[in-house]
Amino acid sequence: MPHLLSKSKYIRGLQCDRALWLDVHNPRLAKYTREQMQRFDRGREFEYAFKSTFPNGIDLSAELKRNVDAYPERTAQLLDKEEETDLFEAGFYYDDVLVLADVIHKRPDGALDIYEIKSGTTLSETYKRDAALQHYVISHCREIHTFSIVYANPSGGFITEDLTEALQAQHDEIEKNIAAMKDIIRGGEPATPTGQHCLEPYACPYQHFCAQGIRQLALF
């Protein structure tokens, strides 16, 4: 079943309801700067470095490519096998939300150790919100043993921080957020004005579009 929300759309929705709506209905309007693209590239390089510490990991993205709605079924097939397994980009679907976990390790008892990889050098609130959504979705599909965020040590290497209990405590809030965002997606385009939220926590790729509308109104 096609999903309505993903990790990126959820974080977009927390920042701005109009940006969320555009991300779903008119994503071609998004414009990313060279600096943003370079940051994405650095993030992928850091992610690859951590994944290399799991030499037997199975990368679902190599098999399924952009067919993201097929990831949960394939993930379930691999996790239902008896042996321990390491998976990259494992897919889980619940409550119209699809999440892809960067790295998961299935333990001998079947429970999962999950690692969300972030290339920043501090554990930001946005990182935690991203992880909380993943915990909410995955915990309704499989038993979670630990959920950790992996981020960059300024001196080199990785810092791994277990946030399992803190993420579990946010489920009620996440459920309410998802319900509100689904209403936004299914409605008309919000008339949210531009403001500081266009820049925090990330520069919105739709701010040029919203600002253009303001300039057009100013001509009349």
C-alpha cells in the first residue's frame, strides 16, 4: 500500500504544514542549494563508513532501488529467517507511515538493535524527533531491543547513544502528529505565511515558491 508519510515528510511537517503539503503534492517546486547538496553527500559518506562496520549487511536499496513501498515486505521476509541478520535500509510500515532504518541487527532472540546514522557532531532535537518516529513505527512491527543514534565524534569515529526509553515515551505525541499531518495532506494547500520557520531547523526548499507568491501579491 502506498505510504502517506516518511521520515523526511514528518520532519518537514513539524517545521511547516505548507511545506509538508508541497512535499507530497508538488515536490518538483523544491530547490536545493549547492551547500545543501554537499551536506547530503557528506551525510551519505558518513553513513557508508558506519555501515562498513557490518561487513555482512544486506542492503535492500541495492535490490529494490526506488520501489520503497516494497521494502517492508522484503524486510519481513529476511527478518523471519531464524539466523541473526544485519540489514541496511530495512523498511517498516504502520499508520500510513513508511520508515527505512539505516542499520538494524536482528539478535538471536529476534529482537532488533537499530542504528540511525547522522553526520552531525551533536545530538540535535531534530535527530531525536526523526528517531522517535522510527521507533514508533518499527515498534508496532517488531520487538525493539535498543534504538541508538550514531553521530560524528569531532575527534574522529562514531558516537553511539542509546535513546530507547526516551523514544518510547514520545509515542502518544507522535500518534497525534501523524493524525494532524494526514489531515493536512488530504486537504487543500495551507496558506501559511513565510517566517523564521522557513530557516529552522533547516532551510526549506520551498521558501522561494512561498516568497514568490508574496511578491506577486505586492504588485496589486
